Amino acid sequence: MTDTEFVSLSEEDTEDIAARIAGDAKPGDVYALEGDLGAGKTVFARGFARGLGVPDNTRVVSPTYTLMQIYEGGRLPLYHFDMYRLADSSEALDAGFDEYLYGSGVSLVEWASRIEDILPQGGSMIRVLIDRGNDDNVRRIRIRRCREI
Ligand SMILES: Nc1ncnc2c1ncn2[C@@H]1O[C@H](COP(=O)(O)OP(=O)(O)OP(=O)(O)O)[C@@H](O)[C@H]1O
Ligand SMILES: [Mg+2]
């Protein structure tokens, strides 16, 4: 199990950290992004997309209403979810999201705790926890790849 911690001092820092992390992404990986409203999950997703090589002119925003956005054109397809509005995982299953979570692209899931029970188990799961620091622009970003089972 790898556990890495970064301190970000700005939005750009968070994007750069995420872009580097994306370099390690493998087909089927699912990144569960946890953190409060405004923590920086979408900023992380934006940097991650850049790190995968998704074209620069692609707008990466929280898919709050659409729930999922697919980004093509990078090293791997990227599936960006925002589960904030879901009551539970059955809605995600009804929408067919398991096909993506268990597919061969990379998933980034904002508010993954909403669908905890349908997330993959084991080594393809990566937890990303973003906490605010003392200063407005400071974030602590912890990355943990779950153990193979
Ligand atoms: N170090 C930092 N890293 C990331 N974002 C930062 C940082 N410092 C300030 N910010 C600001 O925090 C906000 C993060 O917004 P973002 O939309 O990424 O949050 P979120 O976690 O996706 O929220 P939501 O749960 O509402 O989707 C942005 O306005 C960004 O400019
Ligand atoms: Mg967001």
C-alpha cells in the first residue's frame, strides 16, 4: 500500500500534483476524491486530465447535473463523476455507471462515499483525500492506493 502526502499552496499546485499522479494511472483505476464542497476535487480532476494528455481546450468542470463526463484524447479515457446529488448507489447502477467503474479507462469520482458499496475492491482503488489547511489557499492532499486483494 502506497501512501503519499502533498501540500498544495494554490490551485495551480493542486493541478500540477494531480497531473503527476495521472502519470501512474493504469487502465481500470478508480480514484475516489473525498473532500468538502470547494476542497478542490474538480481542480484535481482538471490537472489529472491534463496529465493524461486530454487536449488543453477541454473544459473540466464538476459534472453536477450530468453526473458523468467522458474525456477522450488522452493516454486513457477519463470518466469524471460527481455523485453529490445521488442518494445512494442504486441510482448509479440504474445509470449504468458500473460499466465505466469496471471498464478499462480511468475513473475520477467526486463524492465517492455516496456509492461506496459499488466501488471496486483492491488494488485498482486509489483514495484521494483533500483537506483545507489554515490558510485559504492551502490544501493537504493524501493519496493512498489500496492493497491488492
Ligand atoms: N490549493 C488549492 N487547491 C485547489 N483549489 C484551491 C486551492 N486554493 C484555493 N482553491 C480554490 O478552491 C476552489 C476549489 O473548487 P473545486 O470546484 O475544485 O471544489 P470541489 O471539491 O470540486 O467542490 P464540489 O464538491 O462543490 O464539487 C476553487 O475556487 C479554487 O480556486
Ligand atoms: Mg467539484
